[in-house]
Amino acid sequence: NAGVMQNPRHLVRRRGQEARLRCSPVKGHSHVYWYRQLPEEGLKFMVYLQKENIIDESGMPKERFSAEFPKEGPSILRIQQVVRGDSAAYFCASSPDRKDEQYFGPGTRLTVT
Amino acid sequence: GESVGLHLPTLSVQEGDNSIINCAYSNSASDYFIWYKQESGKGPQFIIDIRSNMDKRQGQRVTVLLNKTVKHLSLQIAATQPGDSAVYFCAETLLSGGSNYKLTFGKGTLLTVNP
């Protein structure tokens, strides 16, 4: 049973580059959530997606950040023109339904140099 | 002992002792709470949950206590083992609300178990 998969596990980008983080949910799960974790802090909700739809992006910065969950393939969190403050661990979670338990992936640790 | 400062609160215990990790939650309307364990380099792992119509729930070696009057949650781990060493987060949400998927996490407590 494959859990939530995220890749890459570690990503280093220079300021101004783009970062693409991928998340493959648990098989059969159609609800995906992205969270950001700064060092020594709890996870902060960013966005909730269902297949092909963004349901709630209230936790996403208004600029440079976007997310998608296409009909086929993984969910993508995209950060354009990265800045040092974007350095964090980004976690994806999935669930079979919005009220169900969320299963978390291992995270992608983004470092912006 | 337990300390709170600019860094994560930490709790250091001896193997075999019982551990109590505390959490103050923020929203008095929250009606569902979850404890997560996060080991170094990994994602949060569900431990136990509790709804607001209960004040205590027991699992295997873990017990969660909820005090809604003071908005306080605690996680008790019996006979703590080295494998329990991790950061523990409480999370809250409003199950009955439209945004029930949106988990709000606390800052976390680092538990270190000494052999």
C-alpha cells in the first residue's frame, strides 16, 4: 500500500528560480491538501484541491504561488521567483473525502540560496 | 522537565516513564482535535483524535484529555519508549463547519526519551 508520495524530497533553488513540488496522493484519494512548515513551527494550511478544482486557497500567498491537481497525474505546487523566505518544508496530505483523516506525505524540503 | 521559549517546548523523560504533552488550542468553536507525531525528516503521523463531546479517549498506550473550559488538550503516553522520541503536534478543526478539512496546528513539543 503506497502512501502519499512527494518528490523531490529535497530541493535547492537560487533566488528568482522556480520550484515545482509534486504530490501523488494515496490511490483512490481525490482530495489533496498542501501545508507549509517553517522551522520549529506547526504546519500551516495553504490550499485544498479536488481533481481539477481548487476548493480553498485561502492559505496561499497571493503572488508567486499556484497549485493544481489535474485529472491525470500528481498535484503540483508551483512557486515562481523563489525568495529566501520560501525556504520551508512543504507537506502534502490526501483523503478519500473532505471529512476523512488526512494522510501526510514525507514532505519536500525547499532551500532557497 | 518542560520548558517554553523561543524554540520548541521540550520534554525529556526516561524510558519507561509516563509522558504528558500539553497543548493550548486557539478556537473555542473547534469540535475535533487530533494529535500527530512527527519524526525527524518525516511527515506528521496520526496518533489519536477526540471530538468535543468527549473529555477523554484512550488508545494503545496513549490517552487524550480535552478540557474545553480552558481550551486545553493533553496527550499521555504510557511506558514511554525510545521510539516515541519525536515532535508532537495537536491540531484542531471545526468538523461541523464548511472548512472542516482545514487543520490548525499548534507549535509542537519535542519529546526526547532517554534510555
